[in-house]
Amino acid sequence: MFHIIVNDFLQLFLIACLFEFSELMQGKMSCLMINDIDAGLGRFGNTQMTVNNQIVVGTLMNLSDNPTRVSIGQDWRESDITNRVPIIVTGNDFSTIYAPLIRDGRMEKFYWQPTNEDIVNIVHRMYEKDGISKDEVVRIVETFPNQALDFYGALRSRTYDRSISKWIEDIGGIENLGNKLLRRKKNEELPVYTPPQVV
């Protein structure tokens, strides 16, 4: 499987993938996976669409309309014909993406809304290393209903943030943090943070 995680450098998607895609994947089962496409191509508020975003959107639209023809550079060549490869994109808010790209016929959409059981299982995996049982995770999810999954990750991080802040206070504040970390003896151990307790 050919997997690409797209971030702010969407133009790398075009340059790196499309140049070599036909030679790398010809005759092999594969797909192109773009995670969180709305984070890179979406328009939020008054943000402008950059030239790179326009190129990516145009190329994706062209691939949707002509899936066996990939332009390498500006000119079309006879050798630019490739095997058809599915492009799978994930995202949270497709309403921020250029509408013609996501219209029916160009893109098949599958929506997933996690059930309460799905949320419990995902959150349980997040907290697994902390030794929190599934029953405790159920209580967390019931205490904070209708939250995005990111909320539970942030909640976990916040408990560790509090432990670290308390440790910094115990060593005399932020002024002493550099000395404590950089001038510690090799056999001197850093503090171990206990996992959060569910009450």
C-alpha cells in the first residue's frame, strides 16, 4: 500500500507522488491515502487559497475526471497513461474544501459517526498505558458526553501537565528548571508521573 500523509506541504504530494506514481505502482494493488485533507486544502475564515492549494485541487479534480491520465509537468505525453489507482481521503470537515472537488460523481463519500461503544473503545486505547480500566473509561465518557475524540486526548494530556507543573513548583519554579534538568547527576532520576486516577 502506498500511503502518504499530507500536511502543509501539499505540493510535495504532487511533485513526489505523481512523478513516480506510474512507475512505482504499475500493475500492483495499491492506493493513495491522504489523511485530513481538510487541514491542508480547507479554507477557514478569511484564509486565502494559495497557488499550491490550487494546483493540488486542480490535479485531484483532473485525476477524478481522467483517472488513467497523469500529466508529468506541463505537457501530456502518450507514456503518461497509468493504471487506475484509488485515492482515499479522510477529513473532519469537507465543507471547507473546494465544492467542485467533492461533488457527487467526482468523489464517493462515506460518513462515519462513532457510536458510544466506538468512543469508549477508542478512549480506552488512549488511556491503556495509564492502566485505566474500561469501566473507568465508560465513566469518563459518561461524565463528558458528546465530546470530540480530541477532547479525551487533551483531558489525558492535561492531567500530566498538572503533574509536571507541580514538580516545577516543587523544585523552586521555572527559574530552577534549567539547572535541574541540565546539571543533574547521571544517577539522579527524573520524576516519574503517576497515571491519572478516575474518581
